[in-house]
Amino acid sequence: MTSSVVEPVVQDHGRPAAGRAGASDVAGVLILAGCAVWALIAAMGRPARPEGVLLAVLAVAAGYACGRIAGSLLPVAGAAAAGLAGFGLACTSPYGLSGHEGPGAAQLTLATGALCCAAWAAPRLLRPALWLPAAAITLTAVVGGSTVGSVACGAVLVCSLIAARPRRRLPALTACALIAAVAVGGTWAVAKGSVPGGLPPALRAHLTEHRIRLWQDAARIEETDQLRGAGPDRFGELSPSVAQPLGPEAKPHSAPLQQAAGQGLPGVALLGAAFGWMLHALWRSPRPTPVVLTAAATLTALAVESCLGNALSFSQITAGAGLLAGLATARRLDDDPGAVP
């Protein structure tokens, strides 16, 4: 009786009751719809281009739906196939594996997380065969020179290996939310020039002066209209630091700051709400806790990467995030004999 105050009502193996998932699905629909509607409102009456935001919302929704279906029918094979496909996309990406302007690091992170989720969903004897390619992806990130990618993949792998220890999901998921909040706050502090004592030279060199100037431009653009921003996809026109009018460099290299510049503070709040919805859906997920915590660690790593680069500007990344969340929240058909495919 006491545990029900802290955690969802549980069934076998510590899994939440089925009736709780519906509220998360409704919340997700409302939040994603809000993201799309607010993008249109922010673009109203301006030469803005909300199509990118609308495509990202559609990619998340489509990926989540596919993940729920695949996770119900083929929980192990679906996650493993997603991981291997993500690794293949990363290796063939024209942006390479190490560039901050491309999706390579984020794809490697999602691929590692998907394979680790597949390992926890598989029978015990098959788990090493799935953790091995996850480790190989991490080594690929190291060899490819992707510092952010190698750290993120390594963190996901370590978190997955110890994911069986926590008995409760809520403390771990709360830690994930705090990590993402710290990443957003740190990025914002750098953009505003309000880091206590100034930015350490080593960190400044890693971030590069160009990216810091882009962040500062995004913060200045946001200050001109904190409610609606300047309009989606107008950063390249308004930032003096952009080296070219089109392409990846026309973004501020930070998803929260991009939202702030294009859609004001409500846009940032909606982005945070979308991340919070995924964590809430994982908390209510009927899947085993190690699968849930592995997916949460992966999405948190992606959130940190999105604070430092343009990962969420690529539809394959937003679709991959939705796919992973769907896989980790799907109800297996053998858990509910009355379910219909």
C-alpha cells in the first residue's frame, strides 16, 4: 500500500498496470499537437518556415507508433534491427561521425541504446550477443573521433549494464530529467554570458568560438520577442555569425536555443514537455525496468547532445527517438492474451 504512493500500481515483475498507459498516450498526442500548433502561431504573419518543425513532430509520432507496433510483435528483433539500421545510417551519413553539424553522434547513441534494449528483452543466453555490437558501436565512435558520441554511447552502455540493479524507476527517471535540465541551463548560461567565473578555456576550446557566438545570437534574437520568437527557421537570416545562408550552419547548434529564437519561451517549454512526456511514458511502461531505464538513459544522452548540436534538426534522429520510446513502452502481446495486433 505504501509503494503505490511512490510508484505506479504494479503487476508481475514490477510492471505498471495496463490502464495507466492511456493517460500517457493522450498527453503525448496533446503535447505533439501543441508543438505543431505553436510553430504555426509563431510563423503567422512572418516570412517564417514552420515546415521543419512540423516534419519533426510527424517523425516523432510516426517513429513512436512504429515502435509500439514492433515492440508488441517483435520486442527483441525490432529493437535489434533498429539499432543496426541506425548504425548503418551513421556510417553512411554524408556528415560523418564526428561533426557537430551532423547527426552521426546522435545516430550512434540511439543505435547503442536500441541494441541494449534488445539485449534486456532477449533471453539471458542471447544478451552478450547483443551487448557486443553495442560495445562495437561505442568503439566506432571513439575511432571516428566523435568525442560527444563516444561519451554518450559509453554512458548508455554503462547505464544499461547496471540497469538491473534499481528496484524503482522513479529515482532514475528523475535523475535523467535533472541531467537534461542541467544541460539546458548550462547552454543557456553560456549563451547569456552568465557562467560564474567565466567559461573554462578547455571547455571554450571544445565548444569553439563560432558555436558560442551562434548561441549568443540565438539568445539576442529570443530577447526581441520572448513570446513568439522571430519565427521558425529564421535564425540564418537574423544571425550575424552564420557563415552561409542555408544548410546546417543556419542553425544555432542547440535545440533549446533554436526553439527560443524561433518560437520564444513557449517553444522551449513545449520541447521540454515532449521530453518529459517520454520519461513519463517510460515510467508507466509495462516493459521490464532494465529496458525502460536503458531507453531513458539513451534519450537523456540525446537530449544533452541536442543542447550542443543540431541533432534534432534531422528527421532521422527525431524519428529514431520516437521509435526507441515506442519500443520501450510497447505492451507485448503475450502479456495481454486479449490484445489484437
